Amino acid sequence: MDNNKFILEQLLAAGERPSVIIKQAGDVEEISKAIVALANGKGGTVLLGVTNDRRIIGIEDAYSWVESLKKNIKKSITPKLPYSTEILDYDGHDVIMISVWEGAAKPYLYELKAYISMGSEIIAADNKNL
């Protein structure tokens, strides 16, 4: 079995939790906020192309979507944060896996606003949450 497929299956088996965000799709703004929240926390993974019941449906035109995300991150997130993106082929479906490491330069901001993960929600942070 391909290692990426194995990693994806392991992440999905454990389900969504504060360090793993699973989305069927999303706009770049929503996903950028999730990335900031993970960097402001302990880091984690965002999976795109997976339904709420963990079926893999993929993302159409995943390469263009990732490029749009990277441009948005570069333009809208400060300071520069540690992340990587990968497009995984799972039985003919492109799944986007975004790995985010806990940042050393917290707080990270999306359009000058900090975000954190509270359970399965991404919320704007205030001074007492950071």
C-alpha cells in the first residue's frame, strides 16, 4: 500500500479532532483561517475532499485550488507560518492534505485577526484565548 494512502486512511479512521480538520470543500478564506488556528495551537492537518461521513470524493482542479490557497496565505497571513500542501491520489480522487506545524512566532493572523480551534470550530481569538 502506498504510504500516502495509509496516512490518509489513518487520519480518517481517527476522525475529526482539534488537530485534524476534515472538509468536503471550502473556500480559501475559510481554510486559511483553519490553518492559522492550527498554527496558533499545536499544529495539525486539514483534509479537503472528504465528506462528513469520511467518504473520499476529492476536489476538482485540486492543483489550481492549492495555488489559490498559497497566494491567499502569502497575502493574508502574518507572520509567515510553517505549512505544506500535498495532493494525494486516492482511488482516482484528488485529496488535498495541508500539514501545519505549531508556530514559533505566535500569534499568527489572518487579515490581522487571530484564530484558534475550539473543539471542531474555528473562532476569532481574543487576548484571553491566546
